Amino acid sequence: MTPFLSPSRIGPSPADAPFDETYTKAHLQIDLTIEGDRILREIEALEVEKAQVESDLLDAYAALHTVEAQQIAAASVHVSTDRIVADEIALATGVGAGEVARRLTLATAPRRHRLVRQALRDGSTSLHRALQVVSETGLLPDADVESVERSVLAPSRDGQVVPQRTFATRLRRAVASVDHRGSAERHEHAKSRRGVFGRLTEDGMGSLTIVAAGDVVAAVLDRLDTAARARRDAGDPRSLDQLRCDLAGQGLLRGPLEPGRACVGPDAPATAWLVVPFEVAIGESDASCELPGHGWVTARHARDIMTRPGSVWRTLPVDLRTGRALGAPTGSYRPPRGMVEHVRAVDGVCRGPDCEVLARRCDLDHEVPWPQGPTSVDNLHAKERFHHNVKTAGIWRSEPVDDDGLAWTTTTGRRYVTRPKDWRASLRDCGPAPGAGTDPDPPPF
């Protein structure tokens, strides 16, 4: 990079003319403008190179998909090749499985998205925009997809790069222009994606999103607003936003969720599991506490939750050093309820690689098939249905390894090891666990 010039080195020398500060600043501004333009051109060139590399990346995705599809076909089992390949790439690269799946959709449809793929190879569009096109044209026939892509990839009238907002507008407009199937089918497709989503935030709060039909959302909001305003008129000091939120929460927690089942009042069966290590419960540690499947809350928030009226405490004995839950085996094939709960406590989540599905939502799989393998805590593992199926089908293999690990071998021969859940992980963030490095059986006082 060309170094910036200081004012003392710009303009006439003192021997030639008196120092002119205005002249110096003008020349400095020109130099900065030239340098800024040079850097911007470098960025433009790098973006082109990046797009071309991303085109090569999609080619590699497609090649891996072809190889693994042949492996799965040879096994004569019914599993999703797309899911297998997406997980394989996500585990190897650290890219999110959802992002990998979107790229894979583009990679495996080169004819359908011929123009976008060519634009990527030329460096005239980005992978981000290409994936936007894929997402918005999912319901269109191939011929209409080509029409949309031709429209959105057209250069601007002045030859400049089309800005992102203009691109998004072009895309929506082009899709609407060719979508002959009408809004009714799009609406039905959208309805299939309805759901409820939530996440915890760092301040001890959380957000809940409901994706539903527009009339349902409007009716719910109207009902909440009417009820909130009635309470405000009756003297409730809370703001309308606070009232709407509190009323929605109360309705979901205490209202009937099953057909014909009446509301059972404030003790309705709504449960939130909270993992509070003993040290946190008694105030000796301020380690964060887990809401399994959702996130973490502060120690102060956890102590507040566990001491509220109606809270129910259950103890989970764990190894102080490893954080692993402790358990005992049985000789029958179908594990008793106590063993099921114990295995799920040991594993915490699915034992598949990089899987966070809660153990209580998973199958229990005999690692060594019964009757050769016992029905015991050591031989049972929580596996969500996908990981259970690919292991049973022999697409991926899993086997026990040292330190209670479960080693998975994928179709490409990559190896990933998962271990039982460490229920005291947050305490380790705060320092060594109690008893670490000491005699496991200290003498009595």
C-alpha cells in the first residue's frame, strides 16, 4: 500500500515559496481520494475472486453429493442424501448445517439455476445473492426460474453494480410476475412452515416468535390489545406492551392446550427445566445455569426461579470431576422408566456429532444390539431419529471409546467423538471443580 504523505512533504519547498496551508490540505485530500479509490478497486477485485472461489466450492459440494449418493444407494436404505452430505460438510468445516443445506440446494441444481451459477463463475454476483434467488424461486417451474434469474442479473442502466435493496426488490417483482400458480398455493406452502420459535437473551429475558396465518396473528394481537387496554382502564400500572406480553404468557402457560381439557388454574402443567449446581444453589458460586435446550441464565436469576412458590426440586447425582450423571444397569430389554430417565440424564442431548436435540426427545439405542449387548446405562445412548437411523442402516458407524466417548465414523471416514453431558460445565468456566486433583475417597474427619 502506498504510504500516506504528510503535509510537510506536499507542495512547494520552503526555499521555493512560503508555506501554504490551504494548498497543502488540498493536495492531501487528493492523495487520500486516490488512495481510497485504489483500496476500493482492490475490494471489488477480491469480491470477484471470492465469487469465483464460491463457484468452485459449489462444484465440490455437488461432487461430494454424487459420491455419497452412490454409497447410500449401495446400502439400499432410505435416508436423505442431502441431510447426510450437509451434516458431513458442516462437521468438517464448522459452517452451520442450515447454511450448508442452502448451498447444497444450489449446488445440486446446476440446470435449474444455470444463469446464477454462470454469474458466480464470472464473479458478477455473490453466493449470498444466488442463495436468495434459490430461496425465492423454490415454488417456480424451471422455465420461470430462468426468467427470474435473467431479470435480476441484468446490469443497472448506468452499468454500476445493482445495490442490494434494488436487487431484493427486483427479485420479488420478478417472482410475482411469473408466478402463475397464484397466491393461494403460495399461502398453503407458507402455512406448512408455521411454527413457534424462542430464544433466551443475555439479560435473563427471551423472545418468542409465532409464525401463523395472518388472520390468526391479527386476531391474537387484537385480543391481547383489547384485554390490555381494559386492565389499563381499570387502573393497572403496567404499560400496554407489558400487559400484552404478560397476558400472552399467562394464556400460554395456564390455558388449555388439549381438546376438551379445561384450564386447571395457576398450577397448569407447564414445565421449564433448570439445572442449578449445588454450589450455585447455596450461593458459593455464581456460575451460569442451563435451561436445557434453550440457553443459560445468570446464577442470581436461577436462584430466584428455584425459590419461587411452586418450584419443584429434583436431585441429579453427578461425578464431581466429570460432571457425568451416575446410574445402574438392568437385565431386561425394555429399560424401566428409571433407567430411561437415567440414560437421558447421562447424555443430556443426542450423542450424534454436533447435535443438540434434548435427550428426552431422542430414541434410546442399544450401542451393541440386544441380546448381544445388555440393556444398561453404559450400552444405551440417546440418539435423535436421524442419527439413530443412519447408525442402524450402517451409513455412519458409532462405537464406544475410552472415557465414556462414542466415536462416529461418517461416509468419508471422518471420525468424531461425543461424550456424556458435563452438567457442571459452567462451574469449570469459573475455576477448577471442587475436589479436582484430590483423593477421590478422602479420609473421614
